Amino acid sequence: MDTRRDDVGISIRSALLDKGTKQKFSLVVLVIFSIILILTEKIESKPLNSVRSFFKDAVYRTSIVISSPLSMVSGFSIFIENHLTLSRNYNELKKENDKLKNNISKKNFLELENSQLRKLIDEQVDSDSNLLSARVMLDKQSPYLNSYIINIGSNKNIKNGMAVLSGKNFIGRIVDVNFFSSRVLLISDLNSKIPVLIEPSANHAVLSGRGVKYPTLEYLPEKHTIKDGDVVYTSGRGGIFSPGIPIGEIKIIDKIISVSLFSDLYQITFVNIHLGNLKKNN
Amino acid sequence: MGSEAKHLKHKFFAMLPVLLLFFISLNGSSIIDLKFFSINIHYILVYFWVLRKPENLRYSFIFLSGIISDIVFGYPLGVNALSLLVVASVAAYVRVVTVRVTLINDWISFIPAILFANFIYFSSLYLSNYSVDYLYLFKNSIFTFVFYPVLWLIFTAMLNLTKS
């Protein structure tokens, strides 16, 4: 019995502590180093953040080069697919355009009325000048984390928590800022929780990512009157995002209240970062 | 001339696991995510080469590749590195205690490697306040195990090329 235990001990020691041929480090040393790295991740200090930012920027740039052949192939297949559906899209867009033309005068009036009402209650009125454009550098969709890397960072005053839009639609928020790049956590990610307002019912809820195409609504009141096609906006609760940024429309699938996003998260090349009050303060 | 070409070929195939390891990390394709299932090829690659020819895949490269994966996917630094090193540790242990190399032996001993690695992966993400889809992780573990023999055959062919 003791001999067998000794054998196991010797085997484990040999496997984990011995460097072996051509190895510079033993497994135990590297495991300890990994644990230290995980523990230091929570520590926020300027020199540490600078080192992290430098490495992350370098890896992102290298990753772009390495992934470029595969990106070209997938880009080409999307190009072909788009051409095949061109005629159908044209007819749909024509119909949509007619509808929008009818709505445009009504919208202008509502916008004017809305800005006057907001001024009346002393609320911040945001304008397009508060937006900063950026390009999506990397869109490696991990099964556990749906995110983008964009090509601006602390060099353009980007800060954690800023809202990210595709056109005028909300798609996510900044979660990690480096010198020349930032990470955008998409609204569809499991870790994404956004306070929202549903129109016309005026119900408040939390839009929660599920790692799939349609995020769902949580914390809705019991007697809500939400139906298919209702529009979801950021509510501005918590003071993180400005209120009234459109997100998507309600789609009830198997009694689960999901949100069909206005922007296709997998077809985005450029995004707008909502700088909030930063630009005005400067 | 002939022997030099042979030497170059030998060297290229010996370097292939490392090249593959870094390509997978930098390209963000450690998990092949298909419609109904997903496979973690990173785990299979590390497990196979540490078990069969650790000289071709240094532990420090495995660590570095894990760090790169963490950066590309946006996880806390060290999470992927730690789980890959756990896979490497199990493979190193199995290498020490086994004499005969067979697919069945390798395949069965891959189970604890996946279980330990995914447990570490899940725990580190949980402790770093990241949400994890448990069902996805479970399905991924099963399909990674099921898919192991396919990559085992491919890697064995690669390994034979470095010997011949």
C-alpha cells in the first residue's frame, strides 16, 4: 500500500517538477505564474495597466495579421451571399423607404417637441457631436464572451462604461481600454445587463444577454402590456448611458420576451462611441 | 543536398505543433464552434503533444499561447494559460505512468484532463465575476472528448513524419 502511494508521489513529482528535455520551466512554476497573473488582474495600478495595455495592443495587431487570410475568405463568402439576396433586399428597402418617407415629417415634429420638453426638465440633451467613430479591428466571437476590439483607446479619451452604437443604435459598452484599442462588450453577451425602457408601455426592465442572437428582458413588472414590435430604448437609469438610445424591438418567442436588435452585431465594421458629457466638459 | 532537405522537412514537422498552437491562439480559433457542437482543439493539441513528444511543445509556449488566447478573447490574463497547463500536467503524469501507447489509453486518460481543465477554467472565470454558460461548457467537454480520436490520427501522422 505504502509502496503504491510512494510510486504515485514519485510520478507526480516527476511529471510536474522535472523540467524534462528542452524545457526551460517546470509545469509547477508556470502554473504558479498563471495563478499570480489571475490574482493580479484585479489590481489596478498605472505601471501594471501600461504593461497590460502594451501587450494587448501588440497581440491584437498580430492577431489581425494572422487572421487576415481567413477573414478574406469569410468576407468573400458574405459578399457572394449579399449579391444573391440583392434583389429581395432591394424590394424590401423600397417598401421601407416609402414607409419612412411618410413617417419623417411626424418624426421631426416629435424630435423638436422632445428636445423642448427635455430642456424644460433640465435634462442633458445629447447631440451627434458627442459621438466618436471607430473601426472594428477584431471580432473574435468566443462562445463565452461576445466582444469586439476597436481601433481607439485611451489615446482618444475612451473610458470604461461608454456606450457603443452602430449608427444610432445601441450595441454594447466599453469594458477594457488600452492605448490604441478598446474592447466592446456586446449586448448579446452573458455578462451584459442594460437598464431599458419599453415603448409605448413605458415599462422598465433589464436587457440581459444570453450569448445568442436575441437578448431577453428581465425584471419586468408582473402585469406588463408588452407585445411584439414594441421598441426598446436605454432608460438611462443608473446614470451610465444616456436615455433614449434605440436598441431593438420586442419579439416574443415561446413566451420568452426577447429583443430583436436593430443592428446585426455580426456585420458591423464601424461603430460610434458615445462620449457622454466628456466632450462638453472639455 | 538530399540529407539537408530531409533535415529541413524534419525540422518543419517538429515545429508544426508550436506553429499550430500559436496560430490557434492568435486566430482565436481554440474552440471550433459549429451549429450543434463545439470542440476545444487547443486542449487536444496540448494533450497529444505533451503526452507523445513534449520536446516539440515546450511548456513555456503552452503558457504563452494561453495568455494570447486570454487577450484575444478578453478573459482575465492567466485563465486559459492555467487550464492548458492543467491539461499538460495530466498528460505529463500519464506519460510517466504508462508504458504502451494506444489510442484507447490516451483517449480514456483524456477524460480527467478535460474535467480538471474545465473545472479550473470555470472556477477562475467564476471568481473573476464572469458569467459562464454551464451547459455549453459541458457539451464542449463531451464533444472535445468524442472528437479526440480524429485529431489523434492526424497528429500521429504528423508525428510519424518527424520520425521518418
